[in-house]
Amino acid sequence: MTLTEMKRLLAAGDIQLTKSLGQNFLHDGNQLRRIVGAAVLTPADKVLEIGPGLGPLTELLLARAGEVLAIEKDLRLVEFLRERFASERSADLLIGTVDGSRNLPNRSSAFQLLHDDALKYLQRERRDWSEWKLVANLPYSVASPILVELAQALVPPQLLVATLQLEVARRLMSTADDDDYGVLTLLVQLRYEPVEWFKIPSGCFFPEPEVDSACVVLKRRATPLLTGDGPAAFEKIVKRGFSQRRKMMLKLLKQDWPAEKLGGAFGQLQLSPQERAEKLSLEQFVALTELLLTPG
Ligand code: SAM
């Protein structure tokens, strides 16, 4: 979809773009192909796309994957997409409603289009995403909570290929002691290994976003680093540890854990009592979680 074509479609549908929905549409063919290429799709793949917009990415996904589930919040775009893809896939096209009273036939389809808030859908549907890949140019205002929600799913998607703000991409890719390292890094990296990322120039979007953008690729870890109560405890430790970035982590954690237990765990991990959360690696956070959860 070229920029001219995109503008023509928006004008024909009398669609004024909504800033609060992060409607910066990607029209650069090279970037779209690069994003889809990063997902290494085959007809065996199931793809979740959040925020299909006018469908430039959807079109490529439908050509390569066996199944696409697209969730779009803006009803005007859902109606546009229904028409756009109806001729090709009319038998498979499903439309839901925002209030969740969806009426889905009980069968799998090549293309499902849901009119819904994707974050609410993910929170509500608690499904097994193990066979899915996320490929999306995410609405920037909800990109982080969507990725955390997917990372904390029962079984998260095998691959995340997400276009988002450069600043968020940096946080997802960072390691201990980086300026961008923090809660988002750790909650997502607990389940995912960063694979690659690339910048996408603002001029590739319409309208051009005020912030820089990037596409990140994250691969689900073959074996979860923590199981059972581990992930919830890890989240609590990480959030508490970063609640006051410049403060000593040991002091902060005393709000939730007995001082003796913490002292023992810090000792075993050879962590200084003065250490701040931003200095601890993912592996150290995992080990600390395990020690704090060990009875006795
Ligand atoms: N995929 C299209 C593209 O690349 O051109 C559009 C991407 S645009 C950055 C984000 C899209 O997400 C918009 O179509 C917007 O309406 C939709 N959106 C915004 N918030 C949403 C939400 N909570 N759930 C689902 N879609 C949402």
C-alpha cells in the first residue's frame, strides 16, 4: 500500500485519524516486508495482529501464514477491513463486538477479524498462545501493557515481532546497568530472549509520529526461567526493587520479605546490601526469587 493509496482510501472512507488510538499507519513496502520477514512465516503459522489499521501488514500476513487473528479497536477500520478482505476471504471473516458478546462460529478460520480492545481481549481470554506469533505495528500508548500481558499469558506466543516507540524497544532489549533497564525489560525477558531490532524512520508512517520507532523481535525461551509461584514473586520483587530506582534494593524489599530471609539470600548471591535494582541481571533476579521462595 503506497502513501498515495493510503491517503485515497482514508479520504474515500471519510476516515479522520485518531491520535489517541496511535493511528500512524505504515506505508513503506520495504519496512513492511522486513517486519514480516523477521517473523519467518510458513503456512503452518498462526499470527496475532493487534491494530491492523487499513491492513497493509495484514495483507502480507494473509499471504504467508495459515491463520491470522486481527484485533482492531476502531469500528470504522473494522468495517473498512471487512470490505477490503471480504472478496478474498469472505467465508472466513468474523466480526466481534467491543463488549465481548462475540458470536464466533466454533471452527478455525484463515482470517478472523475482531472488533475489540486488544488489551481487554488478552486480559479476558486467557488462552494458550503457544502456537502463535505476534506480528504487529502496535498502538504506541498500549504497546508495553500488551507485551507484558502476552509475556504473562498461560503459554505465551512463540515469537513477538512488534513495531513500537524506539524508547520502548530500547527498554525491551536492554541489560543490567543500561539506562533503559527496568521493570518492562525484566517482565518481558523472563519469558523472551531479545533476538534483533531495527529502527523504522518516521517518514515511513502516515502521519509521521513525533517519536522514533523500531521493530523488535523476541523469541520465547525454550524453558521458562521460573514456574509455579515464581513468576508472580519475580514480578513483585522487580516492581518493589525499581519502585525507587536510586534506593538500595535490600531496604525496599524489606517491605515484603523478612530481613533475615533477605540477608541470607543476598549473602548466598554475594550481593552487596547497598546494591540497587538496576545493577542486578535477569539471572540474579531469578536466583533471588528462587531463594526467597525456598521454605525455611
Ligand atoms: N497495522 C497498521 C499499520 O501498520 O499501518 C496500523 C498500525 S497503528 C500504529 C495502530 C492501530 O491499532 C490502529 O489501527 C488503531 O486503531 C489500533 N488500536 C489502537 N488501540 C487499540 C487497542 N487497544 N486494541 C486494538 N487496536 C487498537
